[in-house]
Amino acid sequence: MIHNNKIRSLVLVLAAFSISACSETQLLFHTAKKLSRETGDSESQGRYKVGKPYQISGVWYYPQVDYGYDETGIASWYGPGFHGKKTANGEIYDQNALTAAHRTLPMPSLVEVTNLQNGRSIRLTVNDRGPFAHGRIIDVSRRASQLLGFHRRGTARVRVRILPAESRIMANQARQGKTVAEMTSPIKKDTKLPKSVVASENLAPPPGARAAEVPVETQEALIPRANSAEREPVGDIRPDGQIIRGQPVKTKMYVQVGAFTEFQNAHQTAARLADVGEIIVSSKIVDGREFFRVRTGAISRLKRADQVLEQIIGAGFPDARIVVDE
């Protein structure tokens, strides 16, 4: 009996030690995880990333370097459900930071987002992928939506424009292991800027097939281009929350099926969508080339635009999107 009691006592001591050790291990794990976020552990630092083509809900997306990106459409915002989780390029998402998610632009990139409905513009760092709801072109952080004035409403008609020089600098510094908090222009404020800088770059070709791959990273020139439409950034290039106030723009909303170089192809597409409603084929000159746009609208309410978009995608046109025009 005494022998049995000694054995039970020994088992209890070992069990208590095991529980204590387990608790201590869990405490160390959580402490290390917390410290890695606070001290910028390499696993939570952002890295330069373009990425391979990927598919979400039957739609293919093709990330690429595009320093001419300039698009209008619908913006949304994301926050609490993602706060503290990793973004697509490895950073920890902060809903109070000035960041955004985009489906194809390189990470990091610097974009200017303008709320066309109130004229407000701010600069944001792209460090995540999304949005994957049809009909949205960018997801901004909660703080960005507040500054742009659509936090309560949830969405806004926007223009998204990449800032080429700043984005090139971000790309090169990210490759060197610098975080967004460390990013500044190599050109100091007291430096005289050259009148022109010529640089060349090889951009990834558009994918030739449905499952084709593009290079994960495209080597851009270290020195940003300078031309009449692009000024050299000086000093700190990080988003600072400064709101540029412009005039609201009256816009119309359309669902665009596609843009074609052949008139016949555009009209054949329009004929296939006759059941959707009135389909308009219009001509537009872009960089000296004529394109025939197939779209329906104008549509006044976003809810209705979403419904029409889903109908067109279901008819076999996954690249259809919501656009806004003046």
C-alpha cells in the first residue's frame, strides 16, 4: 500500500512537471510570435513579389509589372477580419496603415487612389492581393477608406494610378531587404535633378496561354525614368496620409465586356449578349490604335451593376468588369 502511494505520488509529480513544461513551451511560443511581429522578424517583413498567374473562383489573374497602370472602377475596404494576418508579400496587415490590395500590380508599389465622388486623393502602398469580389479593382485599408471618405458607405467610384518612379524605387529597395518604413528616394532634397534620364527595361510579356507563366520578377532599371509626365521623387516616398483635395467628378457606371481591335469581333460579342439588355459598341483611340468597346449601361446603382456583371460573367465572359467614365 505504501509502495503504491509512492508510485502515485511520483506519477503526480511527473504529470505536474509535464503540464508546467507544456505551459512554459506555449508561453515561449506566443512570446516569440509576439516579439517577431514587434521587432520585424524576417518572416513578417515584406519582400518584393510579382507572382505567377493564379485562379480564383474560375477567373485567372496575371500579375505583371505595369508602370502605365491607370484604371477607374469600384474600390472597397477590408479591416478587422484580416488585421494582424500576413499579406501576400509577407508583411503583417495593419488596418490602420496606408496600404491596399491589388490583384496584379507588383508588391510593393505606390499608387494614388482618387475618390471621384468627393475629389479626395491619397497615396497607398500595395502589399497584398485582392479584392476577389467581381467588380472591384482595389481593396484599401480601413484607415485609407476613412481618409478617402467612403468608410461608412463601403465602396466608392475611384481612379487608381500607379506612381512609376516611386514604385521602381520601392521595388529595388525591397529586393535589398529594406522595409517600407525605411524606403526613401536615393535623390536627396538638395540634389540638382538631371534634365533627363534614359533607362530601359524588359517587361514580362503577356501570357500566351490560359495557364502560361510569366517571370516571377522582372528586373527594372535602378534609376527611374524621367519624362514630362513623371517627376523624380525626392526624399521620403512612403505614404504620409496627406489628402489632396480636388473637385468631385460626375461619372457614369458601365459593365464592360471587353475591348476589341476588330469591329466584327466586337459586334459578334454584343450579339451573344442580347438577352442581357442594351449592349453598346463604341470606338476609342488608345495610343494611336482604335479599339471597339463592348459594354452595357449607363447603370446608376452599384447593386444593379453587380447583378449585370455576374450575368455577363456567367455567359462566358470572365474578364468583364465595372468601369466608370466621365
